[in-house]
Amino acid sequence: MPENETDAPGPDTGLAEVKLFLPEDLSRAFQRCVWILVNETGRDRLDIMHEVVHDFLVKHGC
């Protein structure tokens, strides 16, 4: 499920793009999970992606 151009942050947001290469099934699962969280919580995609990365880094002590 590709992101829409409007989902991309603008140049002055202080955000950097991270590109991950995953098997197709994991990519679909991630996109589905983000979509579900957006629809259940009303939060935006960037907020959810930030939470996923933050949780991963905390879990691994980074």
C-alpha cells in the first residue's frame, strides 16, 4: 500500500526518511497495522510510525 504524496512530511518538519527493505508479507502487515491504528485511534500515520520506531529503539536499548 504506497503512501500518498500528501502523507510525506514537508521539508521543514525536522523529520528524516528511513527506508526499510522487508519481505512483502511483513510490509503488508505493517501497512495494515498502521491503517488499523489510524482508523481506530484517529491519530495520523506519522505519529504511529514515530511510536513504532521509538518502541523498537527502547526495546533494544538504543
